[in-house]
Amino acid sequence: MAVVKISKRGEITIPTRIRKKYRIKGGAQVCVGDENGVITIRPTLHDTIRLAKKNIKRGT
């Protein structure tokens, strides 16, 4: 787990390690939610499909 600061404008920076792992690039959209008192950040369906296609091509 990583600790990040929230800017005055409510922005956070997702750590590089996590962005690389999930192939999140600048300009990508994510879904932010509240699940039983836990804040979640998830890739959008579009980005999930894009990532799955890349993984299929690579055989991973």
C-alpha cells in the first residue's frame, strides 16, 4: 500500500509502480467509488478491455 497526498484541488498522484502494473497512462479515465467505507479507484471498462486485448496479444 502506498501513502499519497491529496492536493488542494482534490488531486492525487497514483504511484509509478501501480501505474506501470496496470498500464495507466496520462489522460486515462478511472472510476472512483465508495464501497462500504473504502475509497476505490478502478480502470474504466474501456481501459480494462484495452488492457485485456494487449495481454491476449502478448500471451500473458
